[in-house]
Amino acid sequence: GPARTLLAEPGVRARLAEPLGADQAVWVDDADGEESVTVAPVDPRAADAPAPVRHPVGGRVLQLAAAPDGRSVAVTLHDGRLLLVDLTGDDGQVRELARGADGEISGLAWSPDSQWLAYADPAEAGISRIVVMRPADGVPVAVTEPRFVDRSPTFTTDGRYLAFLSRRSFDPIYDQHSFDLTFPASWRPFLVPLAARTPDPFGASPDGRPTSHADEKADDLRAPEPDDPSAEGAENVP
């Protein structure tokens, strides 16, 4: 469809725009003198369009991620804080979910049901780990250990797995231009099942793999249970 202007005010800088639900959008602007998370209708010229609502966050926003259900927005700030803007109430409560141990949190990603938030936590200098959190209780759970550089988490569309990029491959070869070892292709994608009973999608099953989609049974493609991701093998983030 055609492009539509969401905000056009002289002297106001806006960025990081995303759709929020079916008829709203969210972005970051400095209309009030400091950066705020702004929620406004997609069509501001409609007769019943409400006025934009701004939620100050007290810092410079680095990343914004709107929940799929449109009820909350997660933002990361330059000082390492991870904030949640709750849009269910009239006041739009802003609360801190986490703070980076050694730098800025990045890679915000919501689960398809909007119940879980994944991000890359800078555990120490040059090292980051993948963490998932249910914003409702604010308890972070580490998916990976703080040993490598893990970033860019993404939930699969069925919500059963978490994919991320990691720089953890150490397979040196001799360089072709100088007499030295080099480590090419260190970044690789990884996949983590989020529940203990979720099978490995790349592993063999006792019944073998179906030869076609027509041979697949309902149990083979069973939807994920409305259960929490298992914390077995993971640890609570201090």
C-alpha cells in the first residue's frame, strides 16, 4: 500500500517506528525535549483517532521491540537498562526489567505469544549470553553460558525453539597470504529447544522421519503445550 506519514513536526526527531497491533504504531521521538516512547494511531487524520501518547524513558533509546499482542513495548537504553512500557493501563507504566552487567543489552525478541522476551546480555567485556525472561515476573533465565559472543536471538514461529548467532567456532586454518593461523567462519547459527520434552528437530526419532507431509501425523506436529520453557540446563541470572 501507499506510504503514510506518522509524524511530521518541525524540530522533532523520530525513529525506530514499528506497528503496534492492528491500528497503532510506536516509535521514539523527542517532542517533549527528551526521548520518549510514543504510541499513536496509524491514521492520525481519522475522525476518532486519539492523540499521541508519550512515555518518557529517561535515556537514549538504542532498540525498540513491540510485543505481538500490542500490549507492551521493550526498549534498551544507552546506560545498559532494559525497560518495559506497559500499555494496558492509562498511565503507561515504565519499569526496569534488567541491566547489562558490562555494557548495553541488545537483540530484543518477543515470543509469538508475547509471554517471553529474549535478549543478548553483555556478561563481561567481549562476552555475551542469551537470556529469556517472562516480563510478568521479571526473572531472567540464561539460555547460554557466558563463554562466547552470543547475540541476535529469535523465536521460531511456533514458539518451541530459540535461534541465535554465536561466535564460538574455533577451527583454525593456515592463512594463504601470511604464515599464520586464521579462524574463518566463526559466526554460526544455533537452535535451542525451549522445553525439556521438545525433540531435536535435526535428530533422528525412534519412528524415523516421514517421507512426505501427507505421512505426517498430528502427534508429529503437535503444537507446543501452554507450559513454561524448561529451565533445566539453564540458570537464573544473578
